[in-house]
Amino acid sequence: MGVLWALSAASVTASRAATSGAPTIAWGSCSDPALRGLLGVQCGYLSVPLDYGNPGGQQIQLAVSRLVHTSGHYQGVILTNPGGPGQSGLGTSANLALALVGEGFLATASEYDWIGFDPRGVGASKPAISCLPNYFRADRPDYVPRTHALLNYWLGQSKAYAQACESKSPLQAALLAHMTTADLARDMESIRTALSQRQITYYGFSYGTYLGQIYATLFPSRVRRLILDSNIDPHSVWYQANLRQDHAFNRNENIWFSWLARYHSVYRLGRTKSSVKKLFYASESRLRTHPAGGQIGPDEWVDLFLGAGYEQQSWPALAQAFSDWVHRHSRRAAAELVSHYRSQDSPGNDNSFAAYLAVQCTDAAWPTSWRVWNRDVSAINAVAPFIAWSNTWFNAPCIYWPAPAGTPVPVDGTAIGSALLIDETLDAATPFPGSLVVRALFPHSVLLAEPGGTSHADSLNGNLCVDRTIAQYLATGALPPRKPHARWDKTCTPLPSPVPGGRAHSARTAGRAIVRPPGRFGTAATVAG
């Protein structure tokens, strides 16, 4: 963004931590090319206990980044998490700071040390979990178990993946038993201690809101300010949360179909939602026997177009890919589908998926009877088929997961003095009722809603009504008034639906990427909480 964020002075916090005897972070240059390109960002590692019940035992390392404040009005550190679970957060903080700068809030951004980190088991943290790197290779057998052979295939794959996670190495097997959200929250507390900060400000997206809720419950006196965008309902982790996603993504995909019908003159996919929908599923069906480019079958087709349910910004590009395939059916159109798919998925690297499962499968118990899963998913598939089965197989390794499931921490926000909650009312990955639950659990919070918005985890992305509220809260601690008898406290109009050929409105930079395929609670691409 052309902003020179210089490290004008040595950090005071590192020397304080060193004199206290607490583990410290030796800051240096970043190995990640994207972070090396951001002037002033430093990286390092922090050793933390693998098992907080045995703090003197085996240690693991968290990859941490920071962008140091340059203002004389220092307001402490702000930790961030982009979602997932399983998403790298090393670059999130710096990119959020730059997003604030890009929208004219340089003074606010410069008052904080922006701290990013890869959660345990993720990305550059050591060890990084991996089980079967090519698990999502294309073209996969149909997600929909239309035959016993398909059902047995996916059950077998799910079991094999879970077993591979345990057998990869003794250290990884030990780590799988300590990958709960509560473990991640304790890691945040270790980062706070290493930085010698009395309190932290926290900004979390999607699954990151649940991490923030758990941290605020376990360490309420350590929370200064709290921003939670696209809130997880803590009462539904995680089996019920994924079932609710199936309905919500099906709804949002239908909203996209209506948008496509409005622009039939551009994409020629149908003049009504019904006709577009029919064409979409017919195209998916034909790919069962003739995958595009030999790689895009019905599974990849669903995964590819899942982004339309996550954020409106993706609509034009996905619409063009859909239209080109339908009308050209050429080798070039197939290659473009494959290119789109590869740009959002990462065959050959299952770290994000493995870490996602490691958290979700152990945070809370999942049904271990296939009869229960089949009953629930079949009922949803009858009315909301878009991702019902793909989301199921994304999470099915939890049936066989080798590490024991725990009991979720009961979220209690009564000791938190202030919190800003943000959500669009048609968010699919984290349905809006979750924000209403969190608002009730945090009685001093304020909920900013965007009625009719379908995008997920979309703050600091160009909506000045939302982003000014965030900047003011970070600058002064001031929030809009709470309205006890209303469903939410402040209303912002969501960004308008895109226009084909129009200018993109995103102010977000790299590091806030969407996660795919379904079954995730992250910033775009895969489903979950």
C-alpha cells in the first residue's frame, strides 16, 4: 500500500520478558516471501508446552510475527486469528493493520503492535501436522453415496485418514491429544506472557471468534478489547454447527443463482433462479462420467463453487467459469476450471485439513454411529443438497479420530468489559443466530449487524460503516450503545452485490484467504465454524 512502516525503536517488551525469566521470542527476518515483502514485519518462534498439564515436559514451537507500533500513543498488542481451525495466521495481523491504513486509519493502526501467529500444528509452527498429503487429489469418487461401493469408499477413506494421523510420528500422535481450542487459548496466553503485556486486544474471524470466546472465558482479566467477526455459536460445537451450515450454504447458493438470472444477458445461464439451478446441477451430474480436464468431477465442481456461498466478491469470477464451461465445453474452458480449482485448494498439502480435524474432533464428542450421521445428512440432502454430503465427508474422520474428545469449555463473557461483535445476517459459514447467542453471553458487548449481507468474515474490507466502528473502538474503546430490547445494536448496510465487469471493492490484502473445501469455519473457502 506504499506505507513505510518502519521499526523506529527497539522493542521494550522483549527485554522485559527476558528479565522476567519467561520464554521469549527472538525476533528476526521472516522466511515467508509474503511477509518479507512487508516492511517492518519481524518473525520468531516461541516454545510452549505440548501439554499444559505438564509444563516442564515436551515443548513445541509457535511461529509468531509482529508489526511494531510507531505512534507515541502506544496501546499494547493486538493478536489476531483468521479462522479455520487450521488456517495460518502469521500474516493476518500485518494485513489487517495495512487494511486500516488503506482506509485512512493510519493513526489507529500505528498505536498497536500487531501480532500474528500460526496456531500449534499449523503452517510454520513446529511440528506442523500432516497425515495424507494427497487426500484431496482430483478427480475423487462422488461425494453422494449413491451405491454401497461409494459409501464404503468414503468410510474407508475417512478411517484411513484418521489412522494415518496417529501413525505419522510419535510427536504428532502426542500433539493430537492437545489440539483443543482451550490448548490454543493457552498458547495465546503464553504469547501474552512472552511479550510482557498485562492485557491483549484480540481480533478473531469465524473459528477465531470461538478461540476468542474461550480465551476470554479462561483469562478474562487479560482481555483489554475484543473484536469478533462472524460468530460461532459455542453451544453447537461441532457436529450441529456443520449440519446448520448445510442449510445456510444451500440458501446462499440459491441467492447466487438468482443473481446469475438477473445477469442472464451476460452469462446466459438462465432467466430465473430455477433454470440456473437446474443447469448447475445438470452440469454437476454430467461430470460424473466426463470430468472436465480429467480432474473436475462432481466433487470438485461443488468445492469450486462453494466460494459463492462465502462471499459476494467471488460471484463474477465464478459466474464466468460456470458460463465458459457450459457454453464452450472446450479444452480451454476445462483448463480454466482446473486452474480455478487449484487456486483455492492445495492437493499435496493437507496441513490445514489435518489441523482442522485435530481441533474439531477433540473439542467435543461427535457421533460414532454411522447410522446417526446417515439419518441426519440424508434428511438435509433431501431439502438442501448443495454441500450436505461434501461437508459430511470433510468431517467424517472424526468418527475414527485416534485422540479422545473432550468437553467444551462453557463460554462465560460476563467479566469482559466490552466487545464488538460483527456479522452479516445471511452469513452461511457461521449462521447469524450464533452472533445472537454470543451477544447474550457477553452482556457488555455490542452487535453490529449487516441485514441481508451474505459474505462471511468481511470486516476491514471496504465497508466504511463497519470499519469506522472498528477503528473508533481500537482508538478509544468507545462502542455504539447497546440496545437491550433489540436483536442487535448497530445496523450497517452491507456492501452492494457486485456488477459484472465492475470494480472490485475489496480492501483486504493477502493473508485473509478463503479456505476450501467445505467443513470449515474460516475466512472463505472451506466450510465450518
